[in-house]
Amino acid sequence: MSHIKLIKSAQDHELAMARLMSLMDLDPQPNTAEADEMDVLALLIEKYEDEQFPIDTPDPIEAIRFRMEQQGLKNKDLVPFIGSASKVSEVLNGTRNLSINMIRKLSEGLGISAEILIQAPSQKHAV
């Protein structure tokens, strides 16, 4: 096991990433020193990246649109989650808020975190 320390600089980050990649290439068995080192490095890297490159939680409408794009979905594909075609349009253009029921269905059906969906959408969606 190599020397593990907190990641405090871009150079530390680069070294940790290189070590993590080399460990991943080894594909260590669970509960070995290499597997444990890989887990610890991944946590340290994640902590450093979260602090250095904070990412705002996405707007709920942006998250829905992103998932639609990822999965090749059209507005009509959201009807089972939101209700009707008109409700889908209203949600996507920001004139209708998501209900708790819609949030549950979208979270389960599209795998979008309810934590993201429950936020108030930004006002930039109105067309």
C-alpha cells in the first residue's frame, strides 16, 4: 500500500488519480489491501473535487430534459409520469410546478433524484 494523504493541491490530485487508475487496472479482489486503498483514494479524490469544483444541483426541468435527451424520450413519453400532454408541456415550459405524485413517478421511472425534482425551478424556462 502506498502512502495515502489528504489531497491538497492539483499535483496531489493528479498523483492520486494516477494511482487510482493503476489500481483499477489491477482489478483487485474485494477486501485486499489494494481494494481498500482504491476505496480510500476514491473518497479522497471525491472530497477534493467536491471542494475544488462544486457543482450546483441541477434545476429540476433541466434534469428532466437531460434525462429525456439521454434516453431519446419525447414529451409524449412523459405522460405516464406527469399526467397529460398539456401537463407535460406546462411542466417543461415552467408554467406548472411538479406535484409530489409527479416527483415520485419521475424519480422512480426516470431515475432522477427526488432531491433534485423537489427544488423550485428557475424562471428561465418560460418561452
